[in-house]
Amino acid sequence: MMRLILADLRRLWLGAAVVLVLVALATALGMAVTLQERALRLGSARAADSFDLIVGAPGSETQLVLSTVFLQPSPLPLMKGDVLARLAADPRVAFAAPVGFGDFFGTYPIVGTSSDLATDAGHRPLAEGRLFAQTHEAVAGAGTDLRVGDIIHPMHGRPDQSGSVHKEAAYRVVGRMAPSNTPWDRAILVPIEGVWAVHGLHAGRHQEHEGEEPDSHDGDEPSRQIHQSGGWAADLPGLPAIVVKPKTIADAYRLRAAYRTDSALAVFPGEVLTNLYGTLGDARTVLALVVTGAQALVGAAIALIAIGHVSQRRRQIGALRALGAPRIAIFGIVWGEIFALVAAGITAGLGLAYLAARLISAEISKGNGVTLPVAFEGSDASRVLALVAAAGLLAAIPAALAYRQPATAALRH
Amino acid sequence: MLSLALSDVSVSYPGLAEPALFLSDLSITAGERVAVTGPSGSGKSTLVNILTGLDRATRGSIVWQGTDIARLSEGARDRWRYQNVGLIMQDFHLFAGLSAIDNVLLPARLRLDADNALKARAASLLDRVGLGGRDQPIATLSRGEMQRVAVARAVLRRPGILVADEPSASLDAASGAVVADLLDTLSREDGTTLIVVSHDDRIVNRLDRRIHLIRGRIHPDESSSS
Ligand SMILES: Nc1ncnc2c1ncn2[C@@H]1O[C@H](COP(=O)(O)OP(=O)(O)O)[C@@H](O)[C@H]1O
Ligand SMILES: [Mg+2]
């Protein structure tokens, strides 16, 4: 029986190949959507992992997370300058790091922050060089092509628009970060004081540095020592976001409650992302329906092809019966032939989906630095099993027709 | 070498005014060799279909050596046919993707019945029909060679009944003669009951008896015994 099936498929290889490709594409379509959606979810959750709590000015929670975690360029409202000082002094806070955006070098965002965020308060060593210690020093992300010693001139504004170059201002790269597989790999980290200096803002300092009033309104000033961990002054320029590391989980919840006020908005990035996916849930359902519909269409097309095929071969089937083949063998041959083809198509489709998802993920990573992990999960097995079961049922239709076909066809002309 | 007793058989098809076959009484003794002749549409294939259990008669009994196959279920008739009938058809019905020997063994394989003895017999039968050791694709054989493969397939399991429906009708004269020869000698060797539908005198004249059908009925004058 296997021989007959294989011989038949070999003989009809072109039609078989078409069916196989159809099934593979329909399977891949559904599977790739699942894999990609999951990769996006896991990848963004991982990117948000190192940000326990983000505090920003009241406004869109989603935008705050997208800008801070994914460094999506878009203007955020600014908080009053004293929030950072209050947070840094809060006993529930392990560290509070300012985050300031707006400048770019090429397509790399320049992020002003403090050493705490760059090293996770000393938990994450640099890959190379040292941390910034002066306003005009920078640490390059692992995904940039900058080397220690490079000089960069920041440009204000989004890279896709023609921004103005701060010609006078320059940072010197003094270190490189270890890879984090997040958009921050494409960032250039500089001290927040450097950003303020470049923009000619009043770069507030802690008391120990007072007397060093900034004297100019451009980035022309000499590089200076910067604030190390510890207190911040209350009269700092406004900040778009502060990344807070709470001491305990309980502290995290208390802090979030405490900083949801008229002047501040504290969010858990993971929660915001979950809500975001919840909002996208409907789109996902629609997509799943479309995919299921496409698969059902392919299934129906194959059933029709198979039924046509069976009726074209009435005489051959009759001949098998005339030679003494049991009807169950006829059923088995037709069923086996279609099922083998569809199962092979499903297998090929899984491989295709994996490849496609990997390619798409790689493309996305290249663009924004988020690593999107493509992987099959246990739950996929049940989806694949459902497809295989559907294929089995589908193949049973023409097989049953062949089974019921009268045996007399072989002698008719 | 099965005997046949057929009584009161008629086969009607919807839309036909007269039955396609109407036989009140027909006996064939075990090992008898019978030709069935008649014009096109006279019911010859219909007779083959009900004699081999491929089709059910509308009425009547078809008793082969004590078994009335008209009373068997479809599955039982398939099994009975596999065990007792070797069938040769005008269009050979070989399977293109299989080698000659795989074609010969196919019915046994579909019954999970192909043991080594049967495989050896298949090879020797192919020798016998002059196709030993030929491993070419079946589609590249000549029509005469194809029908010889079909003959080997029909006699593989030494059936008690060999039935051929116009075995040489689509062959040239020389190939037809070879096939007629094979049917004659192979059935004679095993004492097989042989029923051949044919217009070919070279076959008809070799056989013991001739049944002539006209419009589904046996025509007495032209039926003869020798
Ligand atoms: N399935 C069928 N339905 C209707 N009529 C049929 C069917 N099979 C055969 N017939 C008719 O029965 C008659 C005998 O057919 P057949 O036995 O094939 O003739 P032969 O083999 O002698 O040429 C023909 O008139 C044919 O049209
Ligand atoms: Mg006929």
C-alpha cells in the first residue's frame, strides 16, 4: 500500500507539490503570526524587565513606556525638577535615575541619565572602558558601531527630520555597555548634566558642587565632574522620565501609589504593556479568524481537488476491487495519500513559519535593537494537532467516496 | 476448478426497458473452459461482473462450488473474489508507478498476504510470460507485454476461476495470440475453470464451449459444446 501511495505521489509530483506548497503556506501563515506575536510580546516584556517603575509627568502611560523602554522618539511632557530629588531621598527607593531624550547621533538616540541606570547600580559591568565621569563623556550601547575614543556631535531633533547640529558640543566615548538585547543597545548614554549643558539649561547640582553656576547658554562650557550616586538638587530642569528601582516589591506598589498625583505618573512598564496587548487583543482575534478562514479555504480546495481526483480514477479504483482489494484498503490508499501530502505540507509550513518569524525578528532587531525570541511553545502542539486532525478528517471525505464507489467501473469502457 | 450453477438470474438497470442480462439456467463444470461471445452491448461484461461478484444480480442465485455469491455481503464477495478469481481486463489496469513484479504482487500486498513463496512465484511467472528480469517502468512496456503482466497477476495465487473480459481486444494479432496461448496453457496446467469474453476466433476455438449472448440472453443455436 505504501508503495502504491508513493508511486502515485511520484507520478503526480506536480499536483502533489502544488498541494504541499498550498498547505505549507496556509500553515506557515497561521504559525508565523502566532510566533511573531509571541516574539513581540516576550521581546518587549524582556526589554521592560530592567525597568521596575517609571515615573513621568501625567499624560499617556503608554507613551511614557514606549519612550523610556523602547526609546521611541516622541516628545514627553516634563515633570517638575524636584521630583527626582524627592524620589532619590525616598527610603523605599534603591535608586532613582533621570532619563532625558531629544538628541541623536545619526540614528542612535543620546540618552542623558546617571551612572545608576547605566550599570544597574553597579550590578551590570561595562563591556569595555569606563563609565562617564564628566559632562562631556559618553558610554556607547553594545549595538552601536562606536569605539572608545570616538568623538560624537549630538544633533537635536529626530533623525528622520533635519535637526540642528549642536556643533560646539561634543561627547567623547569612554566606554561600551554589555549587550542587553533591548533598544537601549542602540543608545548612547551620557550624564544628564551633559544633556542639560548642551541645551544650555540650568544644570542644577547638589550642594557640594554649588558655586559652579553654568555661565553660558550653549554647549561650549568645559567638561566638568558630574554628580555621582546620591542626592539631587531640587531645582533641576524638568525631566521627561525617571527610572526608579524600588527596594522591595511592596515598596514598588507603595511608590506607584504615592507617585500617581497631579504632578507625577508612576507606572509598571510590564503592566502597561499587558494592557496594550489587551487592547490589541481584538486585532489579534480578527487576524486569527482571517488565518483560520484562509486555512479552511485551502482545506476545502484540497478536498475538492481530491474528490475530483478520486472520480477521475473510478476505473483504477474499480480495478483494484476487481483484483480483490478490500474496500478498507481503497479507503486507506486514498486517505493515506492525501494525509501524507497534507502532513508533509504542515511540517514544511512549521519550518517555513519559524524561518519567516526569525527573519522578521532579525529585521526588527536591526531597526530598534529589541531582540524578539522566536520559539515554539507547548500550546503550539495542540494547534498543530488540531491542523493534523483537520487534515485527517478532510482526507476521509474523498476516501469515503472511493470506499463507496461501485466495483464495476473497471470493465466499463 | 470451481463449478458454477446459475439460475434465474436477471440484471436490470434503471432506464433500460429490458434486463441487461437474463439467464434462467447456466451450468459450468469444474475446469471447463468457456468462451462468451456476442455483439457489443449484449451483456458480456455484465455477466462477468455478476460471475465475479463485482456486481449484484437484481435477482437469482450464482452458486460457485456451493457458495451462492449473490447472498454474500460486499466485503465477503471481495474476499471470495480475491481467493477464487483471477481477472484479466481489456485495459490491463496495471499501476504505472510500480514495477512489473510489484504489479503482479499488488493484490496480495493489499491483503497483506505476500509471503516469500508468493514473491518467488511472481518472479517465475514473469519468466514464464517472457518478462523475467525486466525492471523497466510499466508504462514503457508494449501493450502485449502489459497484458502478459496482467495474466501473471491473475494466476499468481492459482485461482479456481480465471475470467478474461476481451483480453486481446486492444492488442495486435501477434500479441493477442501470445496472450491466448498463455491463457490456454496456464489454465490447462492448473485445471482452472476458464471464462473468456472474446471475439477472437483464435481464443474461442481453443475452448471447450461457447456461450453466445444476444440482448442479454443466451442464443441457443449459436451456443455449442464440443
Ligand atoms: N451501470 C449501468 N447502467 C445502465 N445500463 C448499463 C449499465 N451497465 C451496463 N449497462 C447496459 O447494459 C447492457 C450490457 O452492457 P455490457 O454488459 O457492458 O455489454 P458488453 O460487455 O456485451 O458490450 C448495455 O446496453 C449497457 O448500456
Ligand atoms: Mg464489455
